[in-house]
Amino acid sequence: MVLQYKLKTARAWRDYPGKTKIECDVSKCDFRLLSKDRKKILVDKGDYESVMTRFRQIEFFKRRGK
């Protein structure tokens, strides 16, 4: 899965490098989650907490099946 972010005023999405490496505050950004091949949007635009909550749910169920 690929986590991307953009400023709420910006147009282009960027790959998320990590919370400490972002140049602005996380509350000023939108986030989304894509599949590994970047062809499917798993979580559409939202705030950091809601996107990460869904990311953790997907990871939990992915590992639970093994």
C-alpha cells in the first residue's frame, strides 16, 4: 500500500515520507491510501487519523488470513 499526501491548497499528490519529514503540519494536509500498484484508491481523501485507522484495519485482516 502507498500512502500519499498533499496540502489542502495544492493539486498534486506526493508519496508520504514520514510524519517527521513533512515540511508542514499534518492537520493542513489531506491523505489517501492506494494499492501497491497505484491503480486502486483504497481510502479516498481524508485526515491522517482516519486514513491510518483504515490502513491498520487492512493490515490486520491481511495478516489474520495467513
